[in-house]
Amino acid sequence: MMSSSNEYTHTSEYDDSFGYQLIRRDLLNEIFDDDDGMVLYWAGKALARKHRTQSLEELVQFFQAARWGSLHLKKEKPTEYRFELSDLPYPDDNIPSLYLEAGFLAEQVEVWKGYTTETNYVVKRGKPKYIQFHVIWNRKEPVDHE
């Protein structure tokens, strides 16, 4: 994207999201310093409140429309989901923090299940890399989102 002479050129398929990446990686990190992960997580929850999904199918469609990648439910247990996010819009060597997506998932599932929900994630090494989201809800902490 940027050559040594500070010229910007279209060099890859990832350049289409350069503006988004610039804000997400550079600007937010500059503004919030070490708190950018927390800010992105809560921003994801706020986005989920504005863009509620009613089903897993709608959630998958939202991730595709937002160009966050391809979301797949891999495991379902009584108090947790494990999702995989593939087809990431980032090169494997430059994946940003995905707290925005984690917060979005947490809020969506919290509304569906009616319990306090948290999401964490890990970047899985593979070719290509993918993200595993672990969504957990606590049945001892009901919430009302009406």
C-alpha cells in the first residue's frame, strides 16, 4: 500500500478496505492507546443493539455484509457457542484486533439467550488463518433487552 517514497498504490485485494483498516488499526489505536480493544468491544455491542439479528442465518449474513468474513457455528453447548470466522478481509500477517466483532457477537447472543454473555477470540494458525470466537453466557445472570 505504501512504498518507501510514501506513495500509495493499489497493490492487493486488501486495498479495497484500506480506509477502514486505517481507521481501525492506526487512528483508534492512536486515540485510545492501550484501551482500543475495550472500546472496540463496547462499540461492537452498541452496533449489535442497532443492528439486531433474529437468527444465526441473519447473523452470518450481517458478517458478510459488513465484510468481516464468513462466520460459521462450529460447536453448540448448553451455555456456549464456538464460531469460526474465515475469509478475513486482512492479509494473514496483519490481522487487527477483532474486539469489535467479539462485542457484536456477545450482544447478539445475549439478546437471543437472555443471559449475560461474553466473547473472546483466538487467531488460529492455518493456511489461511482463521478466528475462533468463544461465546459464553451465564444462566445465573439473566438480562432483559426489551
